[in-house]
Amino acid sequence: MNFCQPFAGPDTAFVLSGRVFKTTSFRLSALYGGFFLVAFGAVLLITYLTATNALREQIRTEVQHDLLALTTEAQSDGGSAIVHDIKERIQPTSGSTAYYFYADARGNKLAGNLDNPGRVDGWQETPLQIADTRKKDGMIDEDHQLWGQGMHLPDGSFLFAGQDAHRVLSAQDAIINSFAWSAAISFLLAALAGILASQSFLRRIDAINTTSHAIIDGHLKQRIPLRGTSDEIDNLSMNLNRLFDSNQALMDSLKQVSTSIAHDLRTPLSRLRQGLEEAYLQKSPAKYKSAIESAIIEADQLLSTFSALLRIAQIESGTRRANFKQVDLTALIEQVADTYRAVAEDQQKEMTLDVAPNVTTHGDRDLLMQLLVNLLENALRHTPINTSIVLSLRNGSTGPTVILADSGPGIPAQERGRVFERFYRLDASRSTSGSGLGLSLVAAIASLHDIEVELQDNAPGLKAILYFSH
């Protein structure tokens, strides 16, 4: 079974359709859709008012110009000129949407295509009821309104000129309809985009959940598939995969440590039991004393091993970072070298010191000393007589560099990556004393201080290089 695939089955579509509306992506799409509709409504209102006012002013201007033209001719030719001009303007062939009413001082209609609109001076907006009735049933057509202006002339006659506001009303309806359709389509597209995005989001979340459940069930090598898009989900999946890798490495390390403990501690415990059993069977005071002395030595060795394990665990927890401060690395290395120079001479080995002055770093002084001591003891323990050991310190642009080089047998290249594992020992080192935790402690301290440890061939011998980051 491939645990990296999303959940699938006959009920998948139903499950997705039910969950899609609860996803963050769909809620965000709905929220954005709501904001979009509000913005759409604001644009509609502004466009509606702007267009309506513009068309209204256009009609008002045309009506006022029309009235001005009619009254100007009346000043020179009298009312007959107005009648003549109105009759020309309302001819069917003129294509005009203008409407007029002209009456004498007694209210008698003289010309025009309107019934009496009311002898009121000023601007009027009323339902359009024309003389020849466009509606056979006499009902008012709401799509047509009469917008016009009336005025009394000096001779007492009344003149009204107006226009059908149908174009304004049609423009208003067109604006509302277009915006309504646009808003509806936009909202549906936003909802559709939200559903599609939510389904895609759910598929990727399901992939994460499926992989997580697979790992919980013991399939530790399963990982979340990546799309390579470098988006938030991909970054989350990448971090989770790194977490799974780290957990698997810890599990493998724990398994390796448990196996190593069972293997390495079995021998001293067996020796301890055998010695005690022999003393018990022989019932000799000398045997009792010898067995007790051997048991104390074996117990001390076991306690030392467990103390080293606890110390490694404490260092790896990171709690010792609270004790970090500036450390004089030059003085520290000189102190370690002075301490072990006599030991090297007793073993007929030559120790050389090459240390740059005034080199400092940030860290835990006791742990850094433990790191140097373990490396130096490892070099002294696993090299023959007449070996040359050189301890040097350099201060580079990226940080201090410590090099411990010896001319001993060295470590095979294929083994260098494993010597930092707990309880791991080379075949040639199994005859020497030790628990196999010295270099593991070095690795833990180096990791805590962000120190890169590199083992190289010294031709002959081994070269251990410590690269400090600060």
C-alpha cells in the first residue's frame, strides 16, 4: 500500500463536498467574495449616480436651449412663430423625442403633442401621457417619463417644453442589470474558485494526514509527497518530512544504542556474575576478596558508561547553552596540552603545540575542555610508541580552527563516519579499555556549539579538525 496517496474510495466525493465549506480556503474565498460584492455595490452606486446626473443635466440643458430658441423667436414674430416652430418639431419625420404644450392666456391649447401638463412654472418630472396615447388601455408607461420646464410668457400665454426621459431610465436599468449580472457571475466564479481551491487544499491535507497515520502505524519511511511549488503547504510538508527524518534518525539511534548497551554491557555483567559465583562456590576468603575487588572495578566501569550516556543526553538536550560565555580558547588548549604532555612522554610519544594567541570563542568552557580531552586521550590511547601528536589553533575569517594530528595507524575512510556513534569501536580498539562513548561525547559537545568536526587522513595517521562558527 502506498501511504503517500490521499484517501480514496466510493465516498470520497461526498466527504469532500461536505468538508469543503468548512475549510479555511473556502471561508477566505467567501470572505473575499463578500468584500468584492460590497466594493461592487459601491462602484454600482457611484456609476449609477454619476451617469444619471450626467444624463439629467444633458436633458435639462437641451430643454432650456429649446425654450430659449422658442421664446427668442416669439419676441420678434409673436406667438404664431412658436406655433409654427412647435408643429415643425413634432412632425413624425423629425425623429424627435421632445414634447411641447403651448396655450394662450385663457388656457386654450394652441400647439403641442401634450395634453395640459399643468400651467406651473419651473422644472417638472411626471409620468408621460402623450396626446395620441401609446397605451391603448390608458395605463401609464413606467419606462417613459416626461422631464421638462414650463414658463409663462409676457403676454400671459404658457409654454412647456420637455423630453422623454426613457434614455435615462434605460441607462439606469442597463447599469443595474449589468452590475447585477456581473456581480452574480463574479460571486459564482469566486464560489467555484473557493470550492476548487478547498478540494485541492483538502487533497494535500489528506496526504499529510495519511502519511502521519502511516508513520504512527509503524511505517517510518513514508514521507509526504511534494509538488515542488514552494508554497505554504509544500513548505509545511517539507518541514514535516524533516521532522519525520529526525524522528526516524532518533529511533534508529535509540535502537542502535539499546542494541549496543545490551551487547557491550553483557560481557562485564557476565564477568561480574562469574567471579561472584566462583567465590561463592569455592568459599575461600581470598576468592571473596578478589571477587569483591573485581566486582567494584566492573561496577565502576558500568557506572562510568551510564554516566557518559547521561552526560551525552544532557548535552544533546541543549540545557547547557544557558552557561555559554566568552572562552579564551588559546589558554584552554595550552592548559589541556600542559596536563597531558607528561602522559605523552610516559607513553614515549611526542606532543607539539602550535597555538595562535588571543583566540576566543563563545561556549561552555568545561564542555569545550571535555571535547579536547576526549580527542587527545583518543589519540594517546590508540597510537603506538614514537607517535607524533600535533595540537594547533588558527583563527580564520569564519572562526577558530583546532587541528589534532597524529602519525598513528589512523582510521579507515569507510569507518570515519561511524566512530562518533555510541558504543561503536573499531576492531583494532576492542582490546583497549573504554566504553566507545568518548567520540560520541565529542560529537554531542560539537553539535551544541555548532562546531563542524571533520576526520581526515594525515598520511600517516589521523587528523581531526574542529571548525568553530564564531
